[in-house]
Amino acid sequence: MPRIISKSDCVGCANCERVCIVGCITEDKDKKRRINESACVDCGACQLACPRKCISQNNLTKKMILFHKNRTIKSFV
């Protein structure tokens, strides 16, 4: 699942766009960035590069990770 950018927090610095390994981050008309979800490989480089911390995993990805962690913990207990 791709990352998402909080448009209200993005200042348009383009750090995320520069570090994207697949080039899926582009500039919108308002100078803020957007992620092409079909091209994103979810590497996380953009999230680490963002000085405003406005890039995150989408909610579905977070739920899947939590489910996986809980399932793994239960299987070892």
C-alpha cells in the first residue's frame, strides 16, 4: 500500500520527490506534492526525507501491520 501526503501539512519543499526511487511523487498546481499510488513501491524513503513529517502509511496499511504483529505475537505465546 502506498504512502499518503497530508496536503494541509505539506510545504512543497520537494525533499520527498528528490528521494523517491521510482519517481512517483509529483508537484500539484498548489506546489504541494502528491503520490501516484499505482507507482509507489512503499519503500518509505519519502517519509524519512519529509522535514514536516506529513507523509505516512495509509490507514489500511497500518491496520494490516497491526493485525500481522498481533497474529505473530499470539503464535509465539
